[in-house]
Amino acid sequence: MAKRISSILEEQERLSQTVQAMRKTDIRRYPGNYRVLSSEAARRSEQITCRLRHMVYETTDMDKTEYLLSAADAQGVQIQRRGGVLEITLPGLVPKRRRRQNPEFLLDPFTAAMSRFVEEHDVPRYEHCVVCFAHVYDRKLSRYRVRDYDNLELKQLLDVATSFVMLDDSGLLCDAYYTTELGESDCTRMFIMDSRHFPVWLAEREKSITSIKDFSV
């Protein structure tokens, strides 16, 4: 156990060094360098968190589901149902999936949160539905951060949601819609609804949000 803790401390030191390098890097002049450093910092953070989680499972009597629910709350995972639309808010922007990234960091807490929500609420199984993915960018930051939709990995998140509230996510039963918006902070939102409700929902949402087209540098 002492060896595992020492290994985590070493990883934490590397994380601190990477974050320090991020602070010294001019993102406008060296966006490529900043992207590499920020990705590395995020990856190390995820690894540290997941390793600490496993230590909790293995060395304490805390129930795994109990811990993952607390992790979901700490990350800011939010699930609510309004007017027949299931709205899921996830922390941060979903990146392009890479082999070195650990999906366990978000997927396990998200799965636990979805399980708790369907147990506590009367949520239907959507038969023919639309899933809207809203990529919300902090309006205070530069528009150069905005990425192409094909650089985003959402399939694993959709698989989790499907297992709880949808019959299937095949093209026969589910349509996908993507939008980029501005907000108070970065996050990813999923909206799941019956296909018949989508036109009304979309018209209402377009009136209530700030479009990325209004984004000033």
C-alpha cells in the first residue's frame, strides 16, 4: 500500500509541473503546446483520481455505488426531467477520445447518477427519440477554443443513457442533433425527448440561448 501511495504522490508532482508549464505558456502564440500540456494535465488528473477511487474500494468499507454517487455530485453531474425532456449536464467539454484517456473518470459516476435518477423518478423508455448534444463554451474565453463536432467523442455517454431511458440508439429509433452554445462555464448537455416534441423544444431553446454566432473574440 505504501508503494501505491508513493506512486500517486510522484504522479501528483508530475501533474503540478505540467500545470506550472501551462501557466507559463502563451495560448495565443503557442496553441499547440498548450493543447499538449492541458491534455497531459487532464490525463494525469484522471489517472490519479481513478487510482485513489480503487484504493477507497479496496481498503475501506465504503460501498462503491455510494462513493460514485458522491463523485457524480462533486463533478457536477446533474439530471432532471422537465416537460417530458430529460436534461443531463456533464462537467466540461467532451474531448476526442484517445487511447490514453481513462473513460472511467466520468462514465462510472455518470452511470451511478443515471441509476439513482431512474430509481427515484418515473422516467419512460423513449421509443422514438431525439438526442441533442449541446456543447456549451464559457463566453468569457476565446472562440478559438471551439472544436469541430467530428472531434468530439459522445458514443460512450450515449450508451450509458440508452441503457436506462431508451429502447435503442440505432438510427431507426434515435436521431441526433448537435449545437454549440455560450454559457457561464464549459459543460456538455444532453437532452433526450420524444421525436414529436423536438420541433417545439428546438424553437423554444433557440429563443433562450446565446448562439455561438454571437461569440466575440
